[in-house]
Amino acid sequence: MKIKEIILRFDGIQLRNSDIPKFRGYLSIEYPNYDIIHNHLKDGSLRYSYPLIQFKTIDHKPAIVGINEGIDLLKKVFLEISDIKIGEKKSDINEKSIALREEEFGTADDFIDYSFLSSWMALNQENYNKYNRMNRYDQMAFLKHILRENLKTISKGFGYTIPDVEEVKVDGSFRRRLVNFKNIKMLCFTGSFITNFYIPEYLGIGKQVARGFGMVRKI
């Protein structure tokens, strides 16, 4: 299937990965009525579906990726936004660009190489404990299994039914990385993988993708 994707970039501003939540928080304040930015519904509950607005750094510059329903909002943001505030620091936007494209999503006939451009948060509390009890060989196999489950989660968010889940193959090599997230050290991973599945450029995989984790790019 085809996925519509929009990428809004602010090339004149430097941004650290650790400041992405502040960047997202600023836009949430500027556009409080759009729950697809902050994922909080009007009744106070959380929106648990796959995030259609994802905040990133691309080449150390702030960027926002929008998918499907998120596209119209990012067009509005592109026209209206004139500065970015990170904590107490406000930066005027002098350079910005927007790109709209269609990307393939779903099962592929051939294997495609991808790399993680940002840390992949693969583990929750339950499977973190399970991961730690495994030997190195089983840990790698477990991460490949989780990555395939992540593809299933994204597919569900896009309303895409994988014809045969068992035919989706994943292989890769992942390195451990400790990341400070909300003042807690989280075990994440970097590396590259191959799969017979189309993933749109800069899309996030795993946990906390709205905050820039798990961003992938085709090699």
C-alpha cells in the first residue's frame, strides 16, 4: 500500500536528541486542540494508536514527520511557525523546508537494508526482564522477533493487513546503548537490519517514536 508522508525541517537550528521532548512540548502548547501532536484526548486519556506526528532530529536539525491525517496539520504548522522554543531559549526560524511524498509500506518481494538513525527503544519492563535472562545468541533472536512485532504494530496503525505474518523475515545486528530518558537510563539499541518489508523513510519503530526514537532510513 501507499503511505502519504510529509517531512518538515528547520535547517537553521541545531537540536540535541535530548531536547526533542521539549520541542514536542512547545508545539503541543502552540496547537493544544490537535491531540495527534501530544496524544492526550479531551477527556484526559491517552491516544494509544501509532503516532501520526513524530518529532525528530535529522542531521542534528529539528524535524517533524507527519503521516496520513498528520499531513494537513504540518502544512498549517509550516505556514504559521516562526520560532522554536526549547526550555527558555527561543530561536527564530530562518530556514525551513517541507517535502510531501508517497512511500511504499508493507510486504516486499526482496529484502531491503535499513539502519537506525536514532536509538531503538525495543524493550518494555516485561520483555526487558526476559531479555536479561537470555544468553547473547538468544538476545539477538529476541530482538529480531520484537522488530517484526513492531512492524505488525505499525501495520495495525495504518489499517494494513499483512498477508502472511510468518513470511515477514527480519535479520540484523544490534548494539546496546544506554539512553537518558526522563532522567532514567534506558537500554536501547542501534544498528542495521534487513527485512522483506517496505518502511517509509524516517518512520519510527518501537517505543516512544513520537519523541524521535527508532527512526529508520533505507541504506
